[in-house]
Amino acid sequence: MSKLLPLAWLAMLGAADACAQTQTDSAAQQAAQPAVKAATDKSATDKSAADKQMQQVTISGGRASDMDERRNSVAGKQIFGREELDRNGDSNLGDVLKRLPGVTLGGRPGRGGDVRMRGMGSGYTQILVNGERPPAGFSMESLAPDQVERVEIMRGPVAEHSTRAIAGTINIILRDGYQQRDNQLKLTDSIEQGRHSPNVSLTVPGKVGSLTWLLTGSLFENRQHDQTETHNLDTRADNVVVKDENVLDETRRETRGLFLTPRLSYKFDGGDTLNFQPFLMVNRSDSKARSDLTQNPGLVPPGLLLPPEYNLALTDGHTESTFLRGFGNWVHKLQGAAKLDVKFGFGAGHSDNDSLRYQYDNSGALLDRFTDTATVRDRSASTGGKYSTPLGREHSLAAGWDVELGHREETKTSLDKDGVPQFADSGDNLTADTRRVAVFVQDEWDISAQWSGYAGVRWEGIRTSSSGASTGDVSNTSSVLSPLLHAVYRIPGHDKDQIRASLTKSYKAANIQDLIALPSLSRLNSATRPDRTGNPNLKPELATGLDLAYEHYLGRAGILSASGFIRNIDDLIRRDIALENTSTGPRWVSTPRNIGSARSTGIELEAKFQLQELMADAPAIDFRTNYSRFWSSVDDIPGPNNRLDAQPKQTANLGLDYRMKDLPLTLGGSLNWTPETLIQSSLSQLVYTSRKRSFDAYGLWRFNASNQLRISANNLVAEDAIGANTVSTNGLTQLANTTNQTYVVWSVKYEMKF
């Protein structure tokens, strides 16, 4: 209740301001009546002249600037357009996102990973494409920045989007027709360890009558080499070493892909608009992997040393995936300024993974052969809508609905050289259906010159059901009611300063893989490399959030801001690791479970400005930096490192761009830093991740208004990514230390307009 009091005071003060403003407006209208009458008489006098000569008036307009849209949004929203997307010439969207305030990537530098806001992994960050959930298997690293118009980051949820956003929401808006006039061609070649990865991107706008379009597509080929060294050490409670081995894994991968994101828009005579934007992503990948395992018998007492599972393993893999998603909406204007926006969408996707693995002993004799296949088919359909109407001056009400249906078919097969299945469900077909239904209402009101408020509520229900030959019929149903409050206070006498506050309810639903999934087998099964399975009894995580922010705007596109947040989370989901009896004998298995409550707090600082707007005769330097500090704790796990999964304590970015005065050259660079983390992820598991420093630089030469050349380098530091995973259970401590090499990536991009 105490948290609601400040917002209640805000609403009361805003209502008082609104009442005073209404009285002032009424007096002004009475005083203005003579002037209005005079203007009316003059209009009548000039009417005949206007009839004799019709003047042509052209009205032009466009979308507000990114900073203006951020400033005027009641619910806090940051917008990053083409300037940020094009700045470093990145080949994938993940490299762009890692530089944005409060955003980090899992995984090692140069290879991306899951996208995290406020350091929270495990699905706390909601990713949307055009305001809709992307298809299963969608990867941010596989999306080229050329396909994107802008990125919207929302720290607090709003009713018209799903509230599955405990950490926040990143909304990827695909290319549309804003200010697009010329054809654009971009030719890129990225080089890593001498391996070339070419990319061709083409954007073509057009218009015929009431139909406008923007055709965007790209082709790419990517070649990568990865090397990982792992040291496995198993120690008993009496300090006797029972396993001491090294594993060297090398993988060479070639990937080819196609992206198509056309957009069509038709405007009817009555003012209605129909938009449709399909999104096609096709990937084909071939890989060859080599794994060398060697034992270190010196530390292991005689009689305890077990023969290795293999000395050499060779694997050939092939992956094919295709995702097709269609987004559309019809905007119908109603009486007055009301309108109805009806959305529709569909999705289809399939992925096929095949691998053949041969394992040999130290004499070169074949020990075993494993044939693994996995096939996934996804289908989805969605509809939704929003009815919005003004309730008065600067006051609007909206209500709507969302319905999404999904169907998945999944088959996994794992056979040894004798054709024996490696797990009980091998070859079985598992089907899963999901249904998501939501309704919402929201009220947005500019209460006065100083106050703006937003109140919304969203109810969302999700049902997941599946059937399989061995699992039978299982289902999971959950629903969440999310009230949402946002407010902005513009400080009187300081037109560039404002304060934001939000009080929200959000949640994180268990994904379908955690609810119902065929086992994922580990070839070197251990407590640090367990098999993975699902749990149909999972409940969603529920979070109550409070956000506060102070913003000071500088010049045309500058800002200084400081913000803080609190998230109290119930029914936290974590994975437990246990030794279980399976059809192939005892194996270590990781299973997700609801374990209790958690709390996360943090502060986030941001500065962005052009030096010339602050100091006369300064060089043309654009400066941007951000810093975040996070704290978290999990109630049912002992400290001191009982943090939320994968959340670092800090993260920071620093970037500069310098436009030379006498040359058409722009130089820039950015540094992304995340310190090492140590997390007690469960009662038995401790996870360490080394620091991450990624330094990127670029140079841009503009030949003329239509041609430019960009040279860039990512991950110039190229530090090894080091991790450690320790599991202590049943009187045995298993430690896995890993070292992943990272590499510098050079890129050359030629851009032209015609």
C-alpha cells in the first residue's frame, strides 16, 4: 500500500492542475469571442476571391524524431533508428543491441547469445518483432540490421503488449516506408581468421496509385571456426581425485542464408489503410567437429581410473531451418477521431538437424557411432485489435484483444551403431499446442502542462498441452492479471527536465521446451554436462515492479538520465541437477522447478550528446555512454552469490564519433564492458563467467551523397572467454573449466543509393 501512495498523490495533484487549466481555458474563450467574430467576417469578405483562384497547398510531415518520441512517451521508451543501426556497420543485430543502455548479450564476444535487459537472462526480456512474438527458433544474431527500421526499448510493460517482460521489452520494427526515397544497395565482406563472409542487401521502395511498397532482402554466407578447451576434475569428499581429463573441441561451420522483408501498404479512398509485411528467414548450415579427450592419470590413485568414453570423436552435422511470418493490420477510421486497428498474423517454421558422430579409442578402433536427428515443425496464427477514441483534449482511451494459437510437432531420434535407441522416447512424435488469449484496456491522459498519466490493465491466459507415446497427455494452464501505472512530471521552469514513475505487474511464463520436451542428451554426461528435460507442472514467475527515472534533454538529440528499478519475483524457476535412473542407466539430468522468491534492484545512468551543442567551436564529436549497477538475491539459495541467473553486477558502454571538418571522414569506436560474475545458481551449483570486454571501431568515408565506404573491426581485444561450472552432490565435486577463443572480425561495407 505504501508504494501506491506516491502515485495517488501524483493523480490528485494532476487533477487539481487539470481543474485550474479548465477554468483558465473557459475565461480565455470568452475573451476571444470578439476576435473570433472579426475573423469570421473577414473570411466571408475574402471568400469570393478564394473562389476565383484556387490555391494549391502542400502539407508535408513525418514521424517525430527518436528523441522527441522518447520524451513525449508516458510509458518510458527509448528509440534507436537508422543512425544507431548503421553506425558501426554491424553484420548482425546482436552487435547493435550490446551497445544500447542496459542491454547485454550472453555468450562470448563475437558469437552473441541471448539478449538480456538489466542483466537478466533466462527469458526475462521480452523480444517482439513488429509488436508480435517472433517464431520459435528466431535468433537475434541471425537478423541483419539492414532489415530493421528501428529498435524500441521499454523498461516497463504496457497493456497493449504482452506483460511477459519482467526485465523489459525490446521491440524490433522491420523496415517500412518512413523517409525512404532511393534504392539502396549494400555490399559487405566480413573477415575472421582469413575466412570471408559476404553479404548483399537491397532495398527498393515504390508506389503506384494508392499502393506503396518497400522491398528489402539480403543474402549472406558465414564461415566460422570455434575452439574450446575443457578441463574436467572430479574430487571425492576425502580429496581423492577420481577423474582428471582435458577435452579439446574444434568446430568449423559454414552457414548460408536469405532474408526477405517486403512491406505493402494500401490507402483506401475513405481513409482506411491496409498494411502487410511478411518476413522470411532461410538458413542452411554444415559443420565438422573434432573432439580430443585425454586423461591425466598422475593425480588419480591406481584402481580408480576409469577408461575414457573415447579418445577421438568426429562429427558431421547439417542443419536446415526456414521461418515464415506474416504481420498485417487494417486501420479503420470511425466517427470523430476514433479508430479501429485490427491485426492479423500467421507463422510457419521448420528445422531439421542431422548429425553423425564416430568415437574411437587411442588405437584408432571404432568404439561407437551415434546417429542423431531432430525435426521440429511449428505453425501459428494470431489476431488482435485495438479500439481507441479521444475522451477530450489530450486524453485517449484504448481497449483491445490478442489471440494466438500455436502447434508444434517434434521428433528426436538417437541410435548407436547397433541401432539401439539412446533414450526411451527416441523416434516418438511429440505434439504440443499452445493457446494465448488476452484482453486489455488503457487510458492515457495529458492531465496538465506538467502531468501526464497512464493507467492500464491486461489479463492474459496461456494453455499448453501435449501428447506423446511415452509421456501421455499432459497440460499446463496459467493466467495473469497485470495492472499498470505510469506517470510523467515535467518540472515547471525547467522545460528540458522531467521525472518518470511506474508501478507494474509482469510475469515470465515457462517456455514450451521447459514445460514439455523430449530429452536433450549430453555425450559426456556428468553433473556439469547433464541431460536436459522438461516439467509440465511449472508455474509462471510473477513480478511486482517499481521504476523511477530523471531525464534532462540536451540539444537536438542529447540526454542525461538516471533511473532505478525494483523487481520482486515469486515462483522463481531454476534448474535442479540430479542423478536419475534412465533406460540406459544412471545419468545426470537437469530439470526446471519453481523454487521460491527473488528480488532484483538496480540503477542505470545514461549520457548522450553532441559536443558542439554544449561548447562553441568544439570539434564535431558525438558522445554516448551508459552504466548500470545491479543487485539481486534468491531467497531459497544461501549467499553470498545467490544472484539471479547470469545477472552481472555491472555493465558499461562508452562510444565516440568524430566527424572531420576538412575531410568527408567519420571515425568512431565503442567499448562494451561486463565484469566477471560468480553465481550460486542452486544449492549444489556454482557458475563463474570471466569478464567481457568488446572494443569496436569504424571509419566511414563519404564519396558523395549517394556513395560511401565503411571499414570496421569488432572485438579488437579478442580476449578468451573463461567459465567454470562446479556441482557438489552425493559426496562428489565435479568441476568443469572452459576456455573459449574469440577472434577479431574485420568488415568492409560499400553503400550506394540510386
